[in-house]
Amino acid sequence: MATKDDTRARAPRGTKNVAQAFFTALDGLSEGQQPAVAKAALTAIRDTLKARHLKAREAAARARMKAKTKAPARRKAKAVKSVAGKA
């Protein structure tokens, strides 16, 4: 059970595997290249995530606009003829 002092959020499923793969790939490089490659990789990951988020936002906006333009036309209420003259 988490204590009150532990304010870290639990990482989503799969995070550990991705982090391990990242560091395993970095271990294959020379120590001189590792910082620059890690920084470039994190920048590329961040940019890809931003692009995905933007694409999803644009798709949602398009869906909202499409829903607005395809709203069913409202029918006018039919006029009721008065039957007051017929008694």
C-alpha cells in the first residue's frame, strides 16, 4: 500500500519495457556518444508524441465540424386547422 509520503504516480503498463529497451540501445554506443544520442532520441520521441496529439486533436475537431454540418434539418410544425366553424 502506498504511503502518504509516496507522491509518485504509478507508471502505465509497458513503461519498464520501453525504458529497458532505450537503455539497452544506449549501452551499445560508446560512452562519448551516449549523452548526445539520448538527448536526440528523447527530442524525437517528444516531437512524435506532440505530432500524434495534434493529429488526434485535429481529427476530433473535424469530427465535431462534420457532426455540426450534418445535423438533421428541423421540420416545421404543421399548422392545425381550426374546427371552430364546424359545429
